[in-house]
Amino acid sequence: MPELRCLVSLWVPNGTLNAYLASNHLTILDHSRMLEDVSAGLRYLHSVSVVHRDITGANILIDEGGHARLIDFGLSTIVRPLLDQSHLAATSIRSGAILYAAPELVLPDDDHDLGPLEKTDIYSFGCVMLQVLSGRLPWSEIKSERPDSRIVVMISEGWGPQRPDGPPAIIDMDWDFIQRCLQFGPELRPSADEVLDFVMHRFSSSGSTRPPDDPPDDSPDDPQDGFPGDSSYGVSGGSDATERLPDIPPPTMMMN
């Protein structure tokens, strides 16, 4: 049926990003490659007016070469008209997905500005970047028998996932960009093009042509309520790179 969009899956042997990070000793270059893959996939989706809406560590698979592949488009939204109609999937926050969910997907509509749908993916990317660089799930600082409920309360109070204590430490430049992705207001988050630009140039923009061997642990003081790191909202930062990116072919995307 030519009017329907379909996806064909390949078998990916290394499992999910969550499992891969937990069971492998990865280098800084490994981490960078995964972030480049996810951000390239995200840029491609947004370039064809598709919003994933469910980017999590369980919806990123790692292939035999250590490359990340986006999967599970069950909640994807086509943000441009398709066959003269707008196709919108129902919102659903699954167990575990709330760790990566933007405030506008969690809070009642009258509590915030929904903003561009694409910016929900940017928030989720910030959570994935935090996880890849620290080896910890977003919101790992919350120790509760009902973490989902606690996370909703924290988000409603303007909090986001906090900077994990090292090692490995998230360097300041990366943390500043993560915070840009985690801004409460969707319009304040970077675009997918800006995300890919930062990820591709993050080492050169810090004055180095290669990843640092041992990033310094520069964690700020604890804020109120005993959560490590500073608040995720209201802090800006990012890459100063201005070099033009080469054209990147669409990544392979799969459904599980």
C-alpha cells in the first residue's frame, strides 16, 4: 500500500543501549560514536518532519560495530500533513520512559506551553547524553519506592535530571549543553541541527583534537533537597563550532 510508511528491521546483536552500557567497558570514543549516531538519526527524522517521541535507552540498539540505531516508532508523529490529513499518535508514557520524557509530555496541558513537537525529542536526547557520558540513568539521584511519581513532582517544580557524581565525570562543556537540551521551555532547547553540530565538534570546540583521557570531576555543590548537581533549567551553554557539517546520509532505523 504505497500510502503507508513501513519499516523493516535488522537483527542487532548487542541489545539495547541500557544493556550495552551496563555490560561493556567503553572508551570515550565509543561514547562519542554513539552520541553522533543518535544525533544524526534525530536530525534525519526531523528533516523529514517525523518526531520520535519515545527516545530512551531501551529504544536505542547497538549493532555489531558499536553503532547506535533508533528503533520503536510506535509513538512517532508525522508533523506535516500526510494524505491531506494530520496523523497524530496517542501519547503514552510507559514504565521507564518517564526518565527521558519532556515536561510537556508529563504535565497537564494547562501547566505549560506545549511548544514545537520536535523539542520533545531534544529533551530526550539530553537524557540519553547524560546516560552515555555518566553511565547512569537520568534521575538516578532519586531513591524512592515510586520514582515515577517523584519524578513528576520534581518536573512540576521545575527540576530536571541532575549532574551525576563521577567517575566518570561529565565535563562542564558537555553538561552545559545537556542543560540546554533539558530546558523546561521547549522553545529554549536547541534544534536537531544544533545538537548534531555540537556532538560532531565537541572536542575541537573545547580546544582539543581528541577526547580527553581523564575529564576533571568538577561537580557543583548540592542544591536543596539533597540532589547532586545544579538545576537542569535556566543554564545555557554549547558549542562555538562554526565549521560546516558534511551531508550525512539517513541512518538505518528499525522497529523492534
